[in-house]
Amino acid sequence: MHPQIIDCINNKRLLITGASGYLASNLAEFLKDTPCTIRRLSSKARLTSLKGIATYEDIQGDILDSSVWKTALDQVDIVFHFAAQTSIYEAEKDPITDYQVNVLPMLQMLETCKKNRRKPDILFTGAATTVGLPTKLPVNETFPDLPITVYDNHKLLAELYLQYYSRMGFVRGTTLRLANVYGPGPKSSSKDRGIINMMVKKALCGKNLTIYGEGKCVRDYIYIKDTLLAFLLALVNINQLNEKYFFLGSGEGNSISKAIYQIAKKTNLKTGKNIGVDHIDPPNELSAIESRNFIADSASFTKITGWEPQYSLSEGIDLTLDFFCSQNNK
């Protein structure tokens, strides 16, 4: 752990929303040996017990309930707002519910901060797909926001609320727009998220992997530890990042096909299982956003924070395979 990060959160009270989710649960475990108080807000009654130096306070509550925020934010110094509905397909089916989950809680949280006159630092997970279908790569903060899904519209709206309340001085906040995050951790709550992890687990079960069409679309896969470090360094540098957003990715583009074939090959070598790859026709209801090509240009973020990704896709897949293998052997 960077000394700057330890100094920044030492003896502070942190709130992590969506605590049972993939990113939030990884962060809570990542910080378990840091002297701080971690308040975990989740709709689930039980969260994984973690042992370490950190003190954990668990709150079961619905982020749609405005009264929950008063309790959750009490004496909080730092907020990692990770709670979200993450499926673009569910958002299209029910835009109102998606708004209620992905926008309204942000506004309720910010209003609670305003009324309590407490100014926590807020780190928010934005979506790299807010730019829609970019015509050139890599993508940075100079690109216009052209969302083509309900989900991305709502993620952008929540982001804009955070920018506004930060600008007005009620909080300090920044957004990291995430590319395709993968690596050890719990299953994603959405079927259309966490594809690398999903394929790794499928391969370890001895099943063939599937690719829609030729799988030529390019993605920026970023390993979970690189992602967590970025959020913590963003916190350290919140003064310079306040009111802004940044694209976060490895900066390395890989086609979907290349990534899936790597998983199959590495699983074959590790387990001896003969994992094949099947190319299938995409479903008729496949969202247009799935046809995007994306690589993040995180140079602006790196210049301010010093953050740099440490894991290549090949290394990340190896570590992910090791993790899920160990889980299967328990």
C-alpha cells in the first residue's frame, strides 16, 4: 500500500455503498489491514466477515430510502459510491427503475451532505460507454458524451449531479469512468457484465467458450487491483480531481476474440482440459453499444496521480484463473 494512501485514510471513516458488489467487496478486503473504519452499506443482510486492522460497520438498507443516507453518512469522511444497477438491458426494459437506482440515490446522498453541512470526499464509478460509439481511439476527456443507452444517460446524469454539488462546495467529488474491469472477486450482479470472469469460470468447468460473431470489437480490459489503486490515488489527489471525470483503463486494446482464446489456451495449459471456442450468431436484441471499440487514454489521470496500470491482460487472466481454481478446490 502506498504511504500516501495510508496517510489519507488513516483513522478516517469510509462509506462503501453497494458493499456486496464486485468492486465494493474487493475494496473492503483490499483495505482490511489499514487503520480506518469501513462502513459497508448493502441491501443484503449478511456480508463477508473480514479480519484485519480495519474496523467494519455494516448497515443493511435500501439506497432508495432517503432516511438510510442520514445514518450511512453520519461522521463519514470518504464515500466510495459503487452501488448501481449495471445491466444496459435491464435499463432499457425499465428506465424508471434504472433512474431510481442509478440517479436518485446520488441526489439523495448529495442533499444529505448539503443539509448536514458535512463535506465528504466522494469517489464515483462512471461508465466508459458514456461516449457512445467513438470513431477514433484512444478515448480521453476531450471526447463528447454521446450516450446511446438509457443506462449511460443515467450514469452521466448522476455524474453531473456530483460535479454540480462539488462545484457548489457541498462535497468534493470525482468520477472514474471504468473500462472492462475483471479479476478475482464475487460474481457480477448483471449477466452482461464481468465477461472475462464469467468465461474463466466456464472454462474451469470444462465448457466451451462462446463469442458473438468474429469477436473483432476491441476492449480495454483492466485488472481489479489496478482499478482499486486508481480509486485510492484519486482520493489522495482529490483537490486536483475535484469536479472532474477521467477515463480509466489499461490503455491496451485487445479484441474480444483474442481475450477469449487466451482464456481457453491458458485453461488448457493449467488444467489439461480441452476447452474449445465456439463462434455463434449474436442475438437479435443485442444492444448497439456492444459493437463499440474502446481503449482508454488515462494520461490526464496519470499526470495528476502518478497511477499506472501494473497488470497486462495475460498476467491478469493468469491471476484470475489461479483465484477461481483455488475457490473450486476449497
